[in-house]
Amino acid sequence: MQSSIFAVNDEPYCLWEVDLAARTRTFLDGIDTDYFDYVLQAHTNAEDEKRALVAIRLSLHHATEAMFSLLGSFVQAPDCPYAWIAKCSNIELREFTARVNREDSSLITKLNIPSISWNTIASAIFSTYQPGTDRQKDTIRCFERLWGALSGELLNQVHIDEYNALKHGFRVRPGGFALAFGIEPTYGVSPPDSEMKTLGQSDFGATFLKIEPLGSAKGSRHIRSRQTSVNWSLERVVLLQQLVYMSINNVVSALKVVNDYAPSTCRFLRPENDSDFEQPWTYSTGVTSINLDHVLDESLLPALTKADLLSKLRDNEA
């Protein structure tokens, strides 16, 4: 038998296999690196734009999560990426990403890199891509910045809640919102539309209910719902999906290289122009999210324990 010791953040594991290299090759050969591009192309020309963008937005969340999972496995377990990904929870993935963001030198890695950063990781990934050229240097710099920017998407709590609402029970209402303000000419009288200033607007987005704890008492079983609305830019979502698709392809290719695939058989993708990496962020909806709801007086909450609630439920059954 063969073994490999690796860590997910600081949690160590020892993987045993009959043939570790063969199992890793089977995993890498089975990854459909074109899948997220397929999803994008399948919905790009759909007649129902709102539904299509919901599908692409969900795919972007999924692709971003997959991309950072592959990056994590490349950094901490390149010889057994399938095991790292399987043992890494969403919370741990966000922790890994945040640690790279702050260049945490204590993060365990199997890579021969001088420090932990998106720059050193990108340098390792593109080490065999047009080595020694300005094109290689520019590519490293562009993907380094891209992954740093996308980490903000992964770590943003509103985006986390949005992704959960989309994938768990599909509990969203599609469509964006508009937010504008103006000064009342007289108390209680709305200003005319011509005097309103728009802060943000989009036809695309979603509204969902987030469930939050209510009350500060330890072990409180009280919860409430809070309505959240988000706006999406169609152009930004589509462009980011393309860049994440390319990133996934590149990380998989780098994993193949470190697992002794011939570099000449490994494909690396990037946009033609460096400026294309910045293009998604030139599109904005203004205000991207809004969270307005009723105020609940927590002082009116009765003291209820888990046992109290179970007793009430069982009494109802009787």
C-alpha cells in the first residue's frame, strides 16, 4: 500500500491507496474542464433572460467554489487532490482562501514556493506556460489579481446567503430591484420621479429569505426571517463565468503537470488581452444588495428551551 499525508488548513490526514498515482490520474482524467463553459453557452441565447441568468449565476457560484477547491488541493495536496476536496467543507474552503489572502505563512503546503500568496500560487501553476516570456509574467499577474478579486466573491456573506438560497430548495424569486431617493416637498408627500436620484437598478437579480437567530440568550431557539434582494449585472456574470472556466482548466492542467503528465499535453487558457481580466468589474448595478425588513422587539420573546418546544410539538400530536 501507499500513503500520503496532507492537511486541510491545519487538519492532518493520512490517505492510503493501493496505487496513489493511478487513483490521482483517474480523478484528473475524469474532470470535465469544459463543463462550466457548456452551461454558459447553453443559456447565453435563451429567450427567457431572467431564468437564464439565474442558471448562469448559480453556475458561477458553483464554478467559483470548484475553482478555489482545486486551488486548495493544488497548494496542500497536489498528489491527492480528490482527497483534499472531499475532506474540505465550505467553511474550511473559505478559511483557506482567507489565509491565502492575508499571506499566512503558517499555511501548510506541499509546493516548493517561497511564501503563501496568490502570486506564488499563480507562479507555480503557470511555471510551464511559455516559460521565461513576458506573456508568462503577464499571465501570472493577471490570474493572481483575478483570484484575489474572486476571493471577495467567495467570502462575501451576501453571496454566501444567495448561493445557499439558490442551491438549497431553490428558494429565490428572480428579478432585480431599483433604489432611488429624493427630498419630500412636504412631509408625507413623495417627490416627483424627475427629482429622484437612482442609486442602483437592474432587471436581473433575486430576492430570498434568510433565517437568522433571534434573541441573545445562550441556546435560544428563536429565529426570524429577513428579506434580502440582490442585483446582478448580466455582462459581469457572463464575463466572470468565462474567467472562472479558464481558471479551472488551468489549475487542472497544473495538477496534471505536477503528477507527471507531459506539459505539452496540458492546455492553459487565458483571454487574448490583459485588459479582459478587468472587464467584468467595469459593469455595475450601483447598489448590489438591500436588506430591509420589520423590526422585532426581542424583549417580548418568551424564554423557551429545546425541551419546551419538543414538549409543545408532542402535545400537539396527542
